[in-house]
Amino acid sequence: MEKRSTLGLCPLVKSLSLLAFLLGGNTAHADDAKPEAEQIIVTGNRAIQAEQTADLAKSITMRPPKDQPLPRHYQPVCVKILGLEKDYADLIAQRIRDNIRTLNLSVGTTKCQPNSWVGFVSDSYQSVIQLRQEQPEMFAELHDYEIDRILAGSRAAQAWHALEAKGVDGKPFNYTTINQKKVRVNYQFQTGRLSPTTRVDMMGSIVLFDRKLSSGKTVRQLADYATFRLLAPVREASTEPGDIQSILSLFSEIVMPPAGLTEFDWSYLDAYYKLHRGAQSEHVHDAAKSAYLKSIGQKLLDSAERTDKN
């Protein structure tokens, strides 16, 4: 039986080497929720589905700075949940790890150093503003428009990433001084003019949930929403009833949110992490569309085969 969180939680402060939190006071407790309903795949015109998928992928994908590759986790993802009772924190963490494994991505060992944090606080929006004032170094590498992205949306959750540009092989850049100015030098072997020479690593990812605005959401919904935003720099989804849905609409006032990651969400994340290391944001749209259409096509074939056997 899944649990539904009521999230009575407390503020957060920076700690550890990159991002971490020390949360005190009350922790959340939870009540029983109804069993999860099986996802229903609605078949329809594939041209319309393709268009909707591409539009949704485009609307949620945040564009990185000019000519910068898509940021991704290249190291094993190590998740830390803060602000919940241990039992429920463990449930969310395990769900996130299971999701990551389903995508064939690496998960950190039991005693790994956290690089992905999910925190539950009394006011997540104000917590980000307070952190900017008290711990500006946490946002030193972010442009103003990237800060605006963090604070945009429903105010129920905020997410951001600590990024580092590296050589395509994962080695840090060297630096030299030219005309008294420190410049970056990238000594990368390049097989061709079109081969990427750089990649962008997610060194840390954070999702903050607002306790009041997250109240009533299931453990699965919160874990799946956090999974998506930990793994990719995306914004919340604005969808209409009848459209292809996403867990990123979890806090939408327009549609009933899905029970967890949808077919679109799995397809998007799968495509996002299978793209080459130098891929740009525009590459995600077509890749997600192709992955989605392939996935639902396979499910329809599987369903037809089961019907024939029966």
C-alpha cells in the first residue's frame, strides 16, 4: 500500500562540500493512500501524438547557455532525502534509485557521497531566496535567467543543478594565462570536425518541495517528480486534459496529475541520456518523440500478442 505524505517539515541550510542540508524540528508522517491505478494508454492518431510529444518536450526543456551541451549525470547518482521520517525518506529514495536503474543509469553504493538531494521545507520558494542571500556561492555559477527559472512555476517545488564543463572524456580543463587573463584550455583528441570536444557534468542536483503545497501527493508521485527534475534541467509541464501527460504536471491546477512517471516521461529521460555527449537542447525534442512513438507502438504490439494468446 502506498503512503500519502502530509509533510510537516522545517527549514534548510547549506552544509558539506557542495550542497547538503541540516534539517531539524518536526518530520513528516504519512497516511495510507489508495492503490495505484494502472496506466491506460490511449491510442489515437500517431501524427497528433507525435506533434503533442514534440511540443511537450520542447516546452519542458530548458535551453543551456549558447553552444553548451546538455548537462547530465555522468557519475553514479547518490540520493539523499531530508526533512522526512526515515521510513518515508527511505521509500522515496528507493523509488528514485529504482527509476534511475530502470533507465540503465548508475546508482551510488550504500555509503556513497550524496550528489542529489531532495528536501522538504516549510516554504521552498522563500528558502531559495534566503539561500541566495545567506549562501550566494551556491548560485555563483548561475546566470540571472537561470535563477528566474528556479523560482518560476507553481512554487510547490524548486530545482537546480551545479554544473561543470569538462572535456568530452570527463577530464577537467587545464588553464593558462594569456595577456594576464586566465583562460581555459581543452586538450581533447577530436576524431572529426563534428565530434564534440566538451561535455557538461551535473556535479550536484537539488529539488526542494514545499510542505503545504505538496501535501496530499503520494510517495510515488513525489519520488517520480523528483527523479525527473534531478536527472534533467526541465520546467513544470503545462498540459490540457486530453493531451499527452507528464509527472511534471504534478502541481497543475488544470489537469489531474498522473500516478507517476508516464510513458512520455520515461521516453524523454531515456532519449535524453542516450543522446551523444555534445547534444544540444533541440536534439531532445525529436529524440523524445521517436522514443515515445516507439514505446507505445511496442506496447500495442505486446497487447495484441497477449490478446491473440487468450
